[in-house]
Amino acid sequence: MDSKLEQLFYFALGGALAAKEKFEKSNDEAKVWQEKAEQNARAFFDDMAERGAQEKDAFKSMLKDLLKEIVDDLGLATKADLEQMRKDLGH
């Protein structure tokens, strides 16, 4: 009887150690996966921020050109026109 009880004890101990090792391995794999996911998320965020800055500059330039075209089409006086008029009038 002691032999069967002893075998059962060692079986349970072995099973517990195997489960512990499996859990630790899974935990380590999860940590590695999490670190990679964080790096990928940071890289994606940085890329999108950079693209946003580039698009902002392109949009600003396009808007500026469009506004100049509208001012010309409407025949509005520009800052340069007003400065020239001041010079012509002697002010």
C-alpha cells in the first residue's frame, strides 16, 4: 500500500512541476509577444504621426495657393498691393 501511495505522491508532484514549467513557459512567451506588440504599436503610431505632419504641410501649402488664387480672382488688394500704395502716396 505504501508503494502505491508513494507512486501517487510522485505522480502528483511530477504533474504539478510539469504544469508549473508549462505555465512559466507560456508566461514568458506572453511577455515576449506583449513586448513585440508594444514595439509595433509604437512604430505604427510614430509612422502615422510623421505622415500626419507631412500631410499637414502639404495641405497648408495647397490651402495657401488656393487662397491666393481666390484673392486674385476676386480682385482683392494684397498686403504687397497696400504697401505699394503707401509708398506711392508717400506714407
